[in-house]
Amino acid sequence: MTSLHPARSPRAARPGQAAGWPPAGPGAGYPAQQAPVPPAWGWKIPGAGRAAHVAAAPEYQATTTQVCGLFPFTAGSGTPATGTPVGRHQLFGEVVCLDPLAWLRAGLITNPGEFVLGQPGVGKSTLVKRQLTGAVATGTRVLVLGDTKPDYSMLVEHLGGQVIRVGRGLDKINPLDAGPLGEALRRMSGPDAQALRWEVRSRRLYVMPR
């Protein structure tokens, strides 16, 4: 415990004591639990941390754009909670969200491209699976092309998706199939049906080798 004491007037020295008792210094002449607070510049005795001059701390005034690189503003807080939660900020403990498509819809970025690179076993596939799960939860249709390991087949089946296994004796893909457009075309008539029919034909011509 630290306590403050009013200044004491010098008193007569006792036999065997020098004048000016109690001696100057941290805790000298006082019980340990009632040590006085040292002056702002330290005690005036050797080894007590005495400072001959205490300079004032520097003061800067600037905008947040200019001083963002100075400590303690090395990293900003208040990360936008937009997208799929992927972890917590290592400095502030806040939830960090990552979803380029959600960021694009929110106007935070202009390009949703993403490139995941890292050493084997550090969690690249786990991170992407986390993002895919969050994207499906928000209504995004996810397409995984060329799952060679496979990494995503079990996840797609768990989310109720379709896994197409292309190969000899397996599933097949017909690039000329009209797909949903063909189903819609059978229910349409008139000029709209004719325009959709030309759309299907142009797509088939586009994928055929020239």
C-alpha cells in the first residue's frame, strides 16, 4: 500500500543519530507498509532513479490517414461483420468475416477474386470450405470445378448438392444440352419462345469447335 504523508519538520536528533532524521530515500525511516511516494524526478540519492530532467512527451496532431502507421494505431479495430465468420482478430479478439461476394454486394471491394496460398496442412481447404458453407447459407449457388483430391465432395453432399463424377462408366456432361432453358422453352410460346430458342442455339454454336 502507498500512502501520502505531510511534510514533517526536522526534530532533534536522538543519541547515536545524525541531525535531519529521518534520512531521505524511498521508505527510509517509515514502516514498509507506509512508504512515501517519491518525487516526480526521483529521490535525491544515488541509485534511486533520479532524473536530472524530465522532458515533456511529444505531441502530434494529424488526421487518421496520416497517423495510422504510428503506435498504437498499427491495426484498426471495428472490422466489418460482413460475410462468413472465419476466426478472431489476434490483437483485438473481434470476429473476422471473409466473403468476397458479400463484400462486393456491400460495396467494400470491386473485384471478388480470391487466391488462397499456403504450406501443406495449414488449413487452406478448411478455410475455403468454411467460406463455401457460409455462401450456401446466404443463398449463393456454389460450383466446384475439378475436385481432384477430392476435398469438397462430402461437403457438397452434406449440403444437399449434386456431385457429378465424370469418367469412363461414370456420369457425363453434355455441353449441348439446353438444361433449364430447354425446360422453360417447352412451357413458352410466341416471340419470347423464339428469342429463347435463338439464345439456346447461339450457346450451342459457341461451344462447338470451329
